[in-house]
Amino acid sequence: VSSQESRAQAKRTAPKNMHISLAAYSMRQALSDGSMDLFGFIDWCAEMNLAGTELTSYYFKEGFDKSYLHELKRRALGNGVTVSGTAVANNFCLPPGPEKKKEIDHVRRWIDYSVEFFAPHIRIFAGSLSDGVDKKTGFGWVADGIREVLDHAAERGIILGLENHGGITARAADHLAICDAVGEHPWFGINLDTGNYRTNPYEELAMSAPRAVNVQLKVEVFQEDG
């Protein structure tokens, strides 16, 4: 067992209880073509007897206001469904500057939105390295971005989970290196996507699992021809 894996295992205790929630992304076709909205998605989750629902940010109506967020919360409560979290499509693998600030502000906004519809967890992304940028520099950029938003999240009771979403987090060792650079924090961990480690998936899932605050369970089947 590597020293990195040992440190990871020491950071989290086994969960006492787990519940199944469905991400709105799973219904992306219906939510994108307009045949379903998030209210209908919540209703459908209740019909399926699911304990929770992830209201993925990509499918919120354009120009929404606070009352829209409150109505989502009310619909979930009325259906006996817990809002387990949300997700934002951010990119922190950027140097300091206007573009990086834009990404930081985007995540901060969604932290504030999450408070309004009772989403306790946000899965965030790291991004991808640009050509010519070394990995260590990229790790630092991502860690800096996370630290910029982490206190904002903690003050509002929102947990941030860094997803292994390809790019600079495609390998578990790199994913964990970013988490180590951020440092231990009670409001930060890994959002573990079981379909996104492509090289040695079972080994890499075992490396990252002890630091997971949320698991996105899916099955991906890859053939030799891609």
C-alpha cells in the first residue's frame, strides 16, 4: 500500500448509512429537449421510490430567481425526496487572472444557490491542462481555486466534492495529489465517479474511495475498438 493511499484511508471513516439518489444528468435527453423539467424529474424520482435527487445545475431554467429555487425545495419536500446535491461545470485549471476569477465567482454563486434549495453537496470539476503546462503547475492552479471557494462553502454548510472528471483528474494519483495540495478540510473531499477512471479502474477506485464524500455510481463498458 502506497504512503499516499495510507494517508487517504486515514482521513475518512466508513459511512454509517447510505442512500440512493439520482442525478438529473441521468435524464439529460429529456431535460435537454424540454420533455421534462426539474419539477417533473423530482416527481419521477419519487415515483421510483428514490431517497434523493441531485438537481444538476445544467438543467435549471434560464434566468431563475430565488423563488424558483424555493419551489424546487418545496416540490422535493412534498414528494418526500431529499435534495442530495448539485453539480457545476467549472474549470479551475487556469492561471490567476480574469478567466480564473470568473470560474471562482461561478462556483461561489452556486454555493449560495445550493443553500436556497437545501443541496448540501456540490460536485466540482478541476479542468484540463493546456498545452505546454506541466502537471505540477496545474495541480497548484486547481488547488488554489478550490481554496478560494472553500471557506465560502464552509460558512454556508456546503460540502465540495472534487470529481474525477477526466482532464487533470483522470488518474487517481493526480486526483489525490490535488486533494493533498488543498489540504485536509471537513467541508471538502472527493466526488467519486465509478465510470471515470479508465486505466486501472478498480485499483484507482480503491485509492480514492476513503476520501469520498459522495459517490456517483455508473457502469461504463469499453471495447477494444473504443
